[in-house]
Amino acid sequence: MEHAANTASLYEQYVTELQRIADVRYSAAVLQWDQETYMPPAGAGFRAQQIATLSELAHSRFTQPSFINLVNELSDRKDLHDAGQKNISLSKYDVEQQAKLPSAFVRRLSETVSRSFNAWMDARRQNDFRVFLPLLGEVVELKKQEADMLGYESHPYNALLNEYERGSTVELLDNTFSRLQEPLRNLLDRISRCPQVDDSLLHQHFPEQDQWQFSMQLLEKMNYDLQAGRQDKAEHPFTTNFSSRDVRITTRIDEQDLSNMTYSTIHELGHALYEQGLPADQYGLPLGEYASLSIHESQSRLWENNIGRGMPWCQSFFPVMQHFFPKQFGGRSAEQYYRAVNKVTPSLIRTEADELTYHFHVIIRYELEKSLIGGTLSVEDIPAFWNENYQKYLGVTVPDDRRGCLQDVHWSHGSFGYFPTYSLGSLYAAQFFESAKTAVGQLDEKTAKADYSDLLQWLRQNIHIHGRRFNSEELCKNVTGEGINIRYFMQYAEAKYRFIYAFQTEGIAI
Amino acid sequence: MEHAANTASLYEQYVTELQRIADVRYSAAVLQWDQETYMPPAGAGFRAQQIATLSELAHSRFTQPSFINLVNELSDRKDLHDAGQKNISLSKYDVEQQAKLPSAFVRRLSETVSRSFNAWMDARRQNDFRVFLPLLGEVVELKKQEADMLGYESHPYNALLNEYERGSTVELLDNTFSRLQEPLRNLLDRISRCPQVDDSLLHQHFPEQDQWQFSMQLLEKMNYDLQAGRQDKAEHPFTTNFSSRDVRITTRIDEQDLSNMTYSTIHELGHALYEQGLPADQYGLPLGEYASLSIHESQSRLWENNIGRGMPWCQSFFPVMQHFFPKQFGGRSAEQYYRAVNKVTPSLIRTEADELTYHFHVIIRYELEKSLIGGTLSVEDIPAFWNENYQKYLGVTVPDDRRGCLQDVHWSHGSFGYFPTYSLGSLYAAQFFESAKTAVGQLDEKTAKADYSDLLQWLRQNIHIHGRRFNSEELCKNVTGEGINIRYFMQYAEAKYRFIYAFQTEGIAI
């Protein structure tokens, strides 16, 4: 009895301390959100310093010996309740990983990526990779050091992959990508022999103000809780959260392309619904956090592609779009819209790519990062590597850096090892979507009526509510009965594009 | 030589540590700014916790023995440069004060005022003081404890006054307010015997969007650096800063009253120009901070009243207003506008009061707070005290709590002892303005051309650049040759209202 009380009180200490650390982490996230939405430009210098201080503080508090001892002590307690045991076991792993990095290193990395983000913005403005080069070089150097400190087997990139997706390795990804490429190529070949889809209805003038209002309606109708979230404009769409009761997204609007805003908004909505569905009573604890980046991405992809680029969604939302854009969409049909947003064609920009060629955008980045972190590619040679591989994989010629290797924000943030989770996310999304269809009766009919409550409830109960309790593969097995399997994505894609491009079924070999 | 190097290195340590602490303080300020501008309502609970954690962290780091020892060690070093000696001497005072408060108390106060802010918002919505009462009671209890911990002579309110205005006491304020009241009453009496000014041109419909655009132009023309600042909308206008390179203001817009937005914007601009003028190289150090709240308020008042409610300003800006509001202001003159914005009349709302009756709004709050903290007034009796004194001092009947004791945000923030600095600020403003007129040639002519560069430069050089180097009275003596003297305010007011109300000069007895 006394021992039990003692365990309960130790656990209470652990919860309080971890929640304090979360307060600091989430505060840093507020500062970052502000940096990318509203901060006046002259504030950048001190802001970088402020974020670095919070990052260093959170890290040093998380890795202080008294906290590590507390976690270790609790990990031996058998009288701890189940959720407590799971939290402790995940925290034990986390502190062991984080303790490999000195707090001064964490600070230095934070300061460097803030400066590097600004350099990347400048480089984009000037459309010149060389402006970004010195800072990117510093970031890559630090990330290599980080890999060395974290330790790895066989490839330094594994250490970085593992930070976003525990257990992910070059070996596993090489395998997945190589298995994915052949059926993807076959499908793309068949599509390329068919008459191309007409997507001209998407490329009209769509005034910013109308797009904004449409996006707000979209979010509301698709169950985003605006009492616990908001949307703002930013250079780059992202989702961030400061608890599951304050989950924010950003969007950017291109007046010449409605689908750009629409699908980026649904994508971020998917991320946001996941964060809003995490258990608030586990604030700051592992069970209150997302399972992994690939699972996070499975949620954004599922809503963006499996739902948002599906015919039932188009049936329910095209009339709404006609309401907002009567001139542009008058006399057009939901099916025309559906075909247009599913046009398959190799392109330059990842975030605007179709669901099939998208994977090649990821593979190029994956190969590039692997070489960069592995030391066989130098930072100076990134543009050449990039342009060469866009030619090789997608057959497109990169006209300039802005539409080439400067298009993504990730490297400026020091996010190496992040891109592969996008492809994994699409694969998981298709697999989850198949299970959802079985579990939620008449999903298509409900989607066609813009009724997402059953689907969302299913995602909440099967995925969101568990937080980090299961890793990606465990979760996938629980939900779908098996681990990741590219078959689901290929079947989904095969059926969709066969309808759109009207080619003969040849069967897919995977 | 070795000793000197040692001092330099100790001072370096001190600067680094204090700047880290400032990073945390300013981070909390970002979270507060967000809370009052953009935060979705459901985020309030965790946000209160996050701000409390940062406040506690900043406090405990500031009062840790190693830092106190460092400051004490440096305060004995004679080989420290002048700016260093001044910083150390101010920090020594600050740590001694702060060390009287336990960090757990700081956390509890922070959490309580966050909850109390939300209760105050609810109470305003419901127009019912009783909704605010329980939380206000908690806050007052904590502030009394704070006064006891800080220590005081003769009156516990002195401890709280001293936090905003070092050296300020009930005795000094009683004296100042009693000396101010008689000439103020005389002037008001004379005004009341004159025909009233017609201010109907201010009370038309001014669309929100047009007011916003006018306010942005106002800020730009009045030298607000929008590269190092921004304006947003909030329930209550305020200025905040996260360095002197990121100084933000908020405004609120009443479509039935243009002067509400206009003068609240110029007021916040005055605060913001001060913060933008503090030396950036002293970031986080005492010399990088404002001198005192009354000096801060002198800057907002000088721009709002001495400049913004003056004839030259009206001459330059009325045409701009006619441009934004052609229907409302067509056929009206700058002089009509000038008279309207200087109408003197007892009213219910402090922030909308004229320059004369304003002081009575402050005196009522001062008397109330003194009784509350002194223990002779209980929280329940605030509305009765309030209403009675509005009748007594201003002759107005308070119709409801929203227009009565719920009108100000300050108590919900735990800011007791703050209001008196508003009156002191007006007195300093008039005194500084008189010196500025002598030092800056042709100030009226420049103001009439909307050229504020010489005035701003004078304020920068004489007030802003010094940060906290001088306290209010030292600064006042340096700038004007004497300490605070109500004569300047009364002379300024006498001349202004004699012109507007056309009464005979009887001389002012002060």
C-alpha cells in the first residue's frame, strides 16, 4: 500500500515535470508560428535567440539527471497503471535519445536554423540557391554531428530518419521505394498513352478574398473545431499546435489556381483533426502526442486525397465552389472538376503534384539527403543533383532554383529525414481508408452529403485517441490487420485512374 | 590587468544570463499578445499554464543564488565601465526585490490572473460584476500577500506602487492629487459656465475598414517603424514588445466614434515610439528598459494630447481624415474638429475622458485601490464605492457595471498601483512638451506639416536612449530643469481651454 502510494506520487512528479517541459516546448512553437505569420521583419534576430533559449531550456530540463533518475525509477515499478507504464517506457527512450545531445548543441542548432530559414527566404526572393548555400552548409554540418552523437548502424542517415519515424532505416526505405517504383511506372505508362484530362477550369482567376472565405467554409464543413483552432496566411502551409485545444493551420493563396489552396487546406485540416483528436488529459505526455510523422501524414493524405480528390467529395463541394465562383464554374460539372483535380502529369513542384508522380518527388529528395548526410554529395552540388534527377525520374527540366531545390522549407528548418514520411503517409492512408470503408457503412454516400462525422469518429477511436501508444507498424496492424503494404495504394490508384483515363485493366504486378 | 579581464568576463556572464532571462520574459509576452489577439477560446486553459511556467522560470532563474552572487560580486568592482555599473546597480535592486517572492507564488499569481482575465471578459459580456468577483477576490488576496512579502512603510499599497514607479508612495500621491484638484476644479467650473462645444461631427458612422486604413496611415505618418512593429485588433488597446525591434500595438474600433480609435492609436503609438527608441544593444539589460511607467505614460500622453489634440496636428490630419471620410467631414474645418476632440464633459469611461476630467477617473481608482489593499474596502463593495465616487467627483450616475467598475482590464491582470502613473504621465508630458518647444524650433509649424522628425529625435536623445539610467524625477530634472510640477500641465490646459471655451483669464492659483 505504501509502495503504491509512493509510485503514484512519483508518477505525479513525472507528469508535472513533463508538462512543465511541454509548456516550454509549446511556447517555442507559439514563437515559431508568430515568426511565420505576423512577426515584423526586424524582429527576426532577437526572435531566433528567444526560440533558441526556449529550446535549450526544454532540452536541458528534460535531460537533467534528477528527471532521468525519476523516469528510471518509475520504469521499474510494476504497480504503475497501464497508461503510466506506456508513458514511462516512451519517456525512457526519449530521454536516452535526447541525453546524447548536449544542450549547447541544441541551442546552436536552433539559432542556426532560424538564420537559415531567413537565408532560404532571401534565396527564394532572389531565386538564387547560392544565397542559401552558406547557412545550409552549416545546418548540414550540424545534422551530421547530430547523427554521430545519436549513433547509428550502417548509415548516418538512419539516425536522422529515426528521429521522425522510429525504426525507419535506409534499408527499409530502399526496399519500399524500389517495390513501389515498378507498379507506379507501369501505371504512369498506361496513363501516358491515354488522352490527357482537361484541367483548364482550375486555371482561371480566383480572387484571394473569395478563396479565403471558401477555405473557411471548407474547414467548418469538414469538422475542424474553430473554437480550438484557426487559420492564417503564411509563406508555407503548415499545422502547429500548442495543446490539442489550440491547433492552428496556415494556407497560401494563388489567385491563378484554386486547387493549390483547396488541397493544401484539406491537407492541413487532416493534420489538425489528428491533433485535435489527441487526448487532452495526456497534455505534454507521450500518450498525448502523435504516433509518428508517417501516421500524421496518413491523416493529412487521407483527407486530402482519398476523401478530397474523390468523386463523392467533389459531388458535395462543387456546388459550394459554384456558389463562391459562379462565373468560373457556371455550367461546369462536379465530374469535370473531379477529373481536373486528378490530372496526372510530371511537374516541378512537389506540393502541386498528382498522387502518382508525388512519390518520385519524395524519392529524389530521399536519394539526395541520403547522399548528403552520407557524405557522397556536397552542398554545392545540390542544384545539379536536383536538376539531373528531375530529368531522370520525371522527365522535366528545372528552369530555376525557386522551382527547383529552393521550393521546400524543410532543409532550412534542419528537417533531414522528413520527406520519406510523406510517401509512407500516402501508403498508410490508402490502407486505413480501405479499413474505414469496411467499418463505416456507406462512407461514399455520407461523403457525398458532406457528412464526415462517422469517418472522423472512426479515426478518433482507432488512431487519434491512442497518441503514441503504438508505433506506426503496430497501429497499422491493429487497424488494418497487417503491416504497411503498397498493394492498397496501388489498388486505390489503379481503380481511380482507370476510371479517369479509361484504360483497359491489365492487372497490377506488385 | 588580470583583475580587469576578470571583471569583463564576469560582466559578460551577467549579460548572457540576463539576456537569457529576457528571452523567457519576452516569450511570455508573445504568448500574452497572442492570447489577446488571435488565440482560439478553447486554448485558454493550457495557455494560462504555459505563461505561468515561463513566468516561474524567468523568476527562479533571476533569483537563483549563483546569479545573485554574480551581481553582488560585480557591484563591488570599481573597474567596470559606466554602463556596466549602472546595469549592475539596477539589477542588484531588482534581484533583491524579486528574491522576496517565492517562485511558486509567482506561478500561482500568473495562473490566477490568467483565469481572472477570462472571468473579467465573461463578466463584461454578462454586464455583471458578480461574475468577476470570486477571481478578483483571489487576485486581491494575492496582491496583499505580495505587498507583505515585498515589505513597506506606513501603507501596504506603497509596496505595489513601488513596483510600477520606484519611490512612489501614498504620501506623495495624496500630496500631488490634492494639489492638482483645486486648480482643476476651478478650470472645470469656468468651462462649465461657457457654451458647450459641438462634437456631433465625431459621432457619425465611420466604417471599420476605413478606420483601420486611416489608422495605418496615421501610424506611418507619425514615424512608427512598421518594419519593427505591427498593429492588430484586440478587445483592449495595448502596447507590448519582445525587443526594441518588435514593438506591437493593438486597437479597437467603434464605428460610431472616430476619435475613440484615433486617440487610442496615437496613445499606443507614443508608447511604441518609446520602446522602439530604447537601445537595442542593451537588450534584456536595465539600460535597455523603460525608465518607469509614468515616463512611459508621459510618452503616450505627449503624442496623444499635447500633439494629437493640438491645433497644428488637427490642421495637418484633418485633410487626411476628409480623404478617408469625405461624406462625414465634407464642408467641416480642422478647427471644428479641434474643438470637438477637446470637448470637456464629465463622463463614465476613463479612456474616452477629456484631459481634465481624466484625472478624476484616476483619483477614484487610486482611492479605491488604496482602501482595497489597505483592507478598509472589501471586494464585494467595489461597485458601490465606484458608483458613489463617480457621483461625487464627476457628478455622473453609473448605469451598469460594464460602464462602471468593469471597464478597465487592469485589476484582472493584477495591476494594482498602475492607475496613478497615468496622471503622473500627463503631468510629465506637459512638462516635457514645454521643454521640447524650446529645444525644437518651430515645433507647431513642423507639426502642422506632419513633420515629427525633430520632436522624435529630441525625445530619443533626451529620454528614450537612456533606458532606465535615470528614475522619473532624475530624468525630469535633466530634461526640464526641475522635478514634477503641476504648473506645466495647468498652464497648458488653461491656455488650451481658454481658447476653446473663450472664457476670461482669471489666473490660476496652484
